[in-house]
Amino acid sequence: MEEPMEKKSRLDVAVLNPSTCIKDKRISCVLGDEYAANKDAVGLVKGLAVTLTSKKYASQVLKHLTEYLPLEGLQHLKRVRSVKTHDGDKLQVLMFVATLHEDFMDLNKTLNIKEIKPVKDFIMDPMFVAIPIKPPLTRDQFNICKQYWPVSFHEDKKISKLLLCSLFADDDMDRIEENMDLAIETARIGKKFDPRCDQGVVIVDPATNTIISTAFDMRNMECEIKDGYFARHPLNHAVMVAIDLVARSQGGGTYTYKPFLKSNSKINDGLYFNSTLPTSARNTSDTSDKGYYICTGLDVYVTKEPCIMCSMALLHSRVRCVFYGVSRPGGGLGSAFKLHARKDLNHRFEVFCNVLKSKCQVL
Amino acid sequence: MMDNGNICETSSNISNWMESAFKYAEEALEHGEVPVGCVIVHKDTKVIGTGRNKVNETKNATRHAEMVAIDDAMCNMKTDNILEVFSESALYVTVEPCIMCAASLRSIGIQTIYYGCKNERFGGCGSVLHIHTDEALTASTGQPLQCKSGYYSERAVKLLKSFYKQENPNVTLPSVRQ
């Protein structure tokens, strides 16, 4: 459970669709399903259209429809399209959309509906059409929509950049890869303790590019659980350890991670937390009064896509952004779920994948 | 009801274990934590682990009651085969486990979860996602997990409401339903 306050995501980016990303790029964005370039994402519903007996009645009919049958909440839909008929070019007008006018979706009754009567003589040939009910979020979706019914499209520059993987400048990318390299190195240090370790994590404050913690997968390593009891903890995934070490850097934390965590740990030790931060260094500029959501504003680099538990742990911790190297079955940030992009959860964050993918793959 | 041939779950047992879970939820409230509490019960006979929310205390947003109880069980049992113990154990928790806890409980193979009220915000056992039963997760997260709900849910909701009330009188109540 967490506090009930709704906090707006810093960026309203919520979708990952690696397949739409250009190959050979150094990074791909994992966007939510609503950005996918398919029919499901644009949501086709039934509409009812009529043909104008003559183009010259267009303005009269449209004026009437705007006043008496507005398409409320569907501003992206154009009302008219031109169609070729055996009788030459004609204008077709969208009268009803099933989601708004369920009662009117009857071809035999259309022309006798009260709201239609004043323009009845100018229209003919009622027919059903498919209408994209959601405004297109991407250019690809716009192109899909247009195949069914004309719509307007307002391009979101940020989304376009994410889809084209051109959000980051070269020096940003260098910094991202440098942090991922450290995550890879961290996993390798873990491997020395147990060959099954294949996950490394680095948590960074992007405002200053300061490393806050590093951790590797400790599931197969005996370490202190509590009060001198040492065991292999099945939930000591690298992400969980890294989150706990961030807590430690803030004067909190749960585990000692003995004997793996050194008292004056350094960045290249594998397990590390930044002990130089004043305990309230971060979060002070945060609008949240909940100082304990301690990963607020932090970026996470992880060699393999986090599992569902770890993905949700990152969400609970309110991270800003996650970068991972390779996807995996059951992953929570793109594979089994896209937990970071769900509107029904109380925090959203950006996720990028394929960072140093081949290096992460061989871990 | 007979389960696994030897575990007899009577309703009075369930209420007793739930009663203990509430004790820890109340303790959480006293410590200024979101009031969720739980107990892990081995073979319906013995409490082997207890937990309450410790998010504020540890400055770690993942220290939910369930995670704390798992550690507690490990430390109490001190066995090399803790997963076998978990496979014979049930978790009694006042509020539906979140997505993170549902995934962790499934991955360690807890036998059954009994919970009080639903968790509409993060619930991983039916409210937001069905992490406990999702067949697609068997390879990555383990066998599906049995889940039974609705035990003293009113009481669990009341506890949560009292927490959010003291927290911030202006804030809307949490979206939990019974």
C-alpha cells in the first residue's frame, strides 16, 4: 500500500513497442500499447454515414449536424469525406457513431430520425462505416486511421522522437552506455561469487550523474538476513538489493549484505551505496512531502529486463527512468507487462531497452 | 475443507490467523505506516513469520508486510530448504497483496493466500492484475497461487481509512473496496 495522492508522471510517455523502432539504433523506447501501430490501438467502432445528393448542400447539412448531432469528444474525426461512385465524385457525411448514438444505428430508420428531418432531402444511401474512435497518437496510427475515415493528427514531437529513437544526443548516449557498462561490470563481479549471477544494476541521480548504488543478483549467495542469520534469499534480485542500498544511502535500508558489502564500498566493488550524500540531499525539491519514496527522480540501469516483482518495486520507488539491455520472458517492463505505462497504476516512467544489448546478452 | 490430505482448514482457524494479521496491521498504524499486516502459517498449525509495513522506517518502498514476513520466516526456520516450508504454508494478510508481493509470493511457492480487503491501486491478486493465476507466467514466476479473499474486509478498510485520515485530512480516501 502507498499513499493515495495522485502524482503526475513527469513525462506522459507510456508506451513501448520495440518493433517499431529503427534497427541498429543504440537504444529503443518501450512505449505502452496505446502507441502501437495497429488497429487495436486506434479502436475501430461502427459509424453510420450518408451520401449527399449534391455537394452544394454540404455546408447546410454540416451546419445542421454541428448544432444538433455534434460528435462530442471525437474532435479528431472529420465529418465529411469524398467518395467515388458510379455517379461521379460525391461527399459522404458521418452522421452517427455507435459509442454516442447507439439508438440511431439502424439503416432503415436513419432518415426518419427527428434530428435528421430538416436535412432529409439532401441525403441518401445510409451505410455503415468503420470509425477510428481514438485520436491517432503517432504518424503510423494516423496512416491506419485514414484507411477507414479521415481524421486530424496533432503530432507529439516527443513521441515521434521516442519512436525514431532520436531523443538522446550522442553525448547523452555515451553517458547512458557508460552507466550500463558499470551495470555489466557489476554483474561480472557478482559472477565471481556465483556463476549463476547474470544481473547487474546501477542507480544514478541524473541531475548530477552521481552513482547512488550498484548491486548484483544475490539469490545464490549466502548473506546476512537479520541478526547474524546468513542464508540465500530467493528474493535478493539485483534490483531489490539496489533499491535497498539507495535506502541505505538515505540512512535507511533493511539488510547489511554481509559479507559482500564492504564498510567503505567503492563504485567498482559490485555492491555499493553512496554514503557521502547528506541523508536529505534529494527529495528536497520534490513536490512530494513523502521523503521515503526515495528513488524519486533517479534513473536505473539494469542488464536484463526486471521481473514483475522488481518492475513493481521500481514503480513503488517512483523511479524516473529505466534502461535495460535485453528483454526476457516474464519481464515487467515490456515483455509480460508494461507496468511503467499503465494508467491504472499510480506512477509512470520511461523505459528504454537494447542498451549495449549484445554485451548484456552474454552475461 | 480438506486440502493436501492433511491440512484441515476450518473457518475458526482462518479467523484466528486473520486476527493475528490484524494485530500486525494495527502495530503498523501505531508506527505511522500504512496499516497492513500478515502472518505466514505452516501447515495450518504454527505461525512461522509475521510482518507489517516498514516502508517509512526503512526508507524502502518495497518493505511491505509480506516481504517483511518472508524474511521473518526465513530467520525463524533457519533451514536450507525454506522453499519446501513455504510450499506447505499459507499467508494471511489484511489487504490484497500488491503486484510486487503477488509476484514474490508466487515465486517462492506459497501455497495459499487469504486476504481481507481488495487493493484497487496495486492489487496483484485480481484487482489490477492477476499475477497469482496468470498461466503465461508459470515458466518465469512459478506455479499459480491459490487466493481467497473477503476475510474481515470491512475491518481492513476501516484501518486503512484511519491511516489516511490522520495522514492528510484533505486527501481523498484510498480506493479500496471490500
